[in-house]
Amino acid sequence: MDGLISDSNPPNKRRYGGVLPEDRQRQRRVKLIDGAIEVFGTKGFHAATVREVCVAAHLTERYFYESFKTLPQLFIAVYAHLREELMAKTLAVMASAEKTPLGLLEPAIRVFLEFIRDDPRRGRIMLVDSLSIDNEVAAFSGATARDYSELLKLHLGRMIPANDLPELSLDLLAEGMIGMNVLLAARWMQDGFVEPIDKVVRTNLLPYQGLMSLLDKR
């Protein structure tokens, strides 16, 4: 009918190619994140420019500022995307793993190592550049490490005899173990993933096995 506007196509929701404006913006944001993974993961954050990210995303620079104010803000979005991807993979393998502390730790460590080996760009972003950008990025990276240390605390609490728990700080122990795993992974990556992954997994697990053995003898 003339003069009436259909509810399915309001004036401020004009579709282009059947796609709403907010959906197009979300698609462009995804393209920017993908482009940033390529640029940050190959050149490094500190050598990257907005223009290079936009070229990799096949977008003009004006679309960068539609979603992000600065490159560090984009870096946080990239890091969050990779973190969610890694956490999903981790929880998936743990769901089908042997329900013992070491039985759960082995696949979790393996999937983390596979995650950076299969795409070294992820390792550069998460293990190297995230530590050297600014306080906001460092805080975000630290929060991610604490998320994983909370998962690890559950396993450490089952590994350590109840009588020993009051004498220990599970928070510090979990964060220290996570730090060790991250440093081992970073060194493996820097060496070009030369060592077989099974050997790296066993190396990562050794301190946990040693912890259980030591406490069992007390």
C-alpha cells in the first residue's frame, strides 16, 4: 500500500544484497580480525600499520575506524578470538579424556602445543607480542593466564594429598605451572618446532608427575 513502510524493511535498516547494515559491519569486523592475524602473526604487532591490516582484510581504512579506535584495541579483539578458539578446543578434548588429573592434563597440553604449531601466527600473537604492547593488553593476557590457572587449580587440588593443601598456595602453584608451560611452548616455537610434539608433551608433564611422586613419599 502506498505511504506505508513494511515492518520487515524499516528505513534505517536498508538492505544491500539482502544483508542488514549491522550484519555487514560484523562481517567487516571479522575480516579485520582475520587480516590482523595475518599481519600481526607474520610481521609482528610493532611493525604493523592500520593500512597493512586493511589491505590484508581487503577493506579501505575508513572501515577500520568503524570497529576499532586503535591497533592495540584490534590486537585485544584478535587475542580474544584466539583465546576463545583455544579454550573451545581444550574443553572439547578434556570432555573425552580420561577423568584423572594427569589424564586430563595431557590432552590439554597437547592441544595447546598443536594450536601454536599448526599456525605459528597464533603463537607469535599470544606468546610474544601480547607481553610488549601496553598495560591494557598485558592485563588482558594476564586474565587469560588466570583463566587457565583456575582450570589447573582443580587438577592440582586432586593431585595433592589433602593433608598437604593447607601448607601450599594452589593459586601460586597453578600460575607458576602455567608460566612454565607457556615458556616451554614459546621456546619450542622459537626453535622452529624441531622437537617432536610427543617429547614436548612429556617434558611439560614431567613436573606434574614429579609433584605427585614427591608428595606421595611424604
